[in-house]
Amino acid sequence: MIEPQEVKDNPEGFRWIGEEVTEMLDYQPGRFFRRQIIRRKFVRRDQPELAPIIAPLPESLQQRCLAAPGLLAQVIISKYCDHLPLYRQEQIYWDRYQVWLPRQSLARWVQLASEWLKPIYRQIKEQMMRGPYIQVDETPIKYLDPGNGKTGQGYLWVAHRPDDDVLFEWHTTREAKCLDQLIPIGFSGTVQCDGYSAYGRFAKCRASVSRPVLLAGCWAHTRRGFHEALDHAPKEAGWILCQIGHLYDIERNLRRQRAGCALRDAYRASQSRLICARIQRVLQRWYLTRRFLPKSTMGKALSYALAQWDSLEVYLKEPGIEIDTNLVENAIRPTALGKKNWLFFGDADAGERSAIIYSIIGSCRRHGVEPYSYLHDVLTRLPSMTNRQIKDIVPKAWAAARSNPAFRAA
């Protein structure tokens, strides 16, 4: 509040008639504080020889753990959302706040939180695999291989359903058997993926032992090959890219209209199917006439598209699925940003812990939930909850509960 100097010198000589308000956006850094739980001891007046009585400690993630849920949530968000390695967090906490938190302690806290979050992770997976459609992809991440003095190559396998949760699962290989663990034996529906051969082996094996799985292709991966071939065959590759662009124009129009399955089926049957047939005829003619060398960029793009053609046309028959797997690749993006900073997982077990946390944070983002608020709340509530209550605190249910007018009123 700033007063003119003339008013300060002679306040009786002026009458206040209004004010000018100027607003500025400021920032105050976070702070550490200690929470104290005080439990008073009592002894009976009439029986002082009996042992004192004291109230039990409230349920917590771990007895005598220094970190409260708010601090645990901050460490997790800093590592998995802001991509700050634990050693940099250690430096920040000491340099800015003079609070010494060794990275070993931070790592133990992350492990503690992931163990408590595992039931939520399992519930997310169970709910996702009940549906008839998922998108799957994988991304390589290095991890320390004890005893060898070097890093090994592991993979985060990612499952996603549009407008729903994200699920990460850690494996040290890229073999088809990883898909058997990711996708339960009872799943029946469509799996949308790229052209990696493990998916084909998985579908063939699953068809012989349980319910069949339909593989849907990704037009974005197909388009990528022709885009790389532009320098080699600008005219032919440009024509294919133009036709694929028409397919994407139709999909963009459907998204703008927020089209349901019936409208998507009608548009794809009347417009997209004709474009696909035109692309297929041209590709087959080029292949039969051997217009391009098999090992050229255009030849590789051509072979990939024809090998994947049956799966690329699945989206024309299944209006509930997408034209590509871009959504699941977007879900992978935070891990790509993270590994540029922390480079590799500390060991193979750290991969599993990271998969749990990435799944929960990714699902929070999909449902419009602020990850810190969610983690702070569930890490506070989990110690006193039963297994039957876990379904009520998965990100989707948590977001729905807070959008309820009764909750806001409370």
C-alpha cells in the first residue's frame, strides 16, 4: 500500500476517493518443515505400578521413516516428471535449503513408495486388459548390470488405450515372451502395434492356446518409411505421402466432430477404403515390376507396407480403433526425456519400480489429474486402506470422485 508523500504529511487535508491496483505474479520457493506427532503418556493414579499407556502411532508407510508423504511425492515428481536424477535433487536440497538428504536415502524412499503403489498399478493393468483394444509399443533403456561393470539393454513395454490409462512394464529383453506377461491370457481383442516381428509371433502363439488376438497396423510407421525415401524417389514417395495425408485428413475431421463409432465407420467405408485400395494397387504394381531395388530406402518402405497391409486395413473394419499408435508413443515421451538426464536405471529392479511410477503418473495425466496432489493423497491414505478399496483410488476413479459436486461441496 503506497500513499503519496503529500497525504502522509497532511492526512487531514485529503479525502480518499478511490485507488489504482497493480498486480504482479511472484514466486516463493518451496520449504521443508518438520511434522511432530506428540503422544502423551499416562499412568493410572490408583495403580501406578502398571505400565504407562500411550496412543498408538497413526498408520504410516514405514515406521520411523523420516520422509512424510508430501516429501515422498516431491521426490517422485522431481525424478519422473521433472527428470531430475536423485544426485541432482541431493545437491538442490542442500544448496538451497541446507537439508542433507543423501541420494541413497532418496533411492530407498522411491523404492518404498513404489512398493505401496504396486496394488494401484495392478488394478490399472487389470482394468485395462478387460477392454477389447490396446495399443502397445516398447522403448529401450539401459540399466546397470552388476558384476559386468557395464550397462545392459532393457525395455519398457507400454500399453495404452485411448482416453484411458497408461501401463508400463519392465523387461530386460525384447522377446515375444514379454508380451505374454504384459497381455494376460484372457485378453481377447485388438492389439495395435508396429511391424516388429515379436508381435506376429505373439499373435500366432496366442491363437493356438487361447483366444485369438487381432493385430492392427500403424499408418504412422508406414508413412515414416516413405518420408525417408523422399530423396531417393521424390515423385513416387511424394505421391504415397499425399495419399496417406488424405487418410489423416479424414481422421482429423472425425476428431473435430467428436464422431462416434457409427460415424467413423461410415466415413472410413465411403472414403478411406477407396484411398487404401488405390495405394495398394500402386504398391503392388511397383513391387511386381521391381521398380525399386529391395535394399533401397524406397524398396524397404514398399516391402514394409505390403508386408503389413492386412493389419493396416484393420482400422477400416474396426471403427473403435485409431489409424496409428501415436498416442502410445506420446505416452513414452517422458521416459525419453528422462533418460537423457539420468542415462540408465541403477539396476534391473529399478526398472520395475520406474515402470510402476511411470504408469501411475502417465495415467494421472490422461485423466487430467495433477500428479503431486494425487501421490500426496494416496500415499497418505494407503496405509489404512484394504485391498478392496484400491479400485477407488486409481487415477480414473480419483479424478471422478473429485469432479463429483458432493465432494467439492464437502
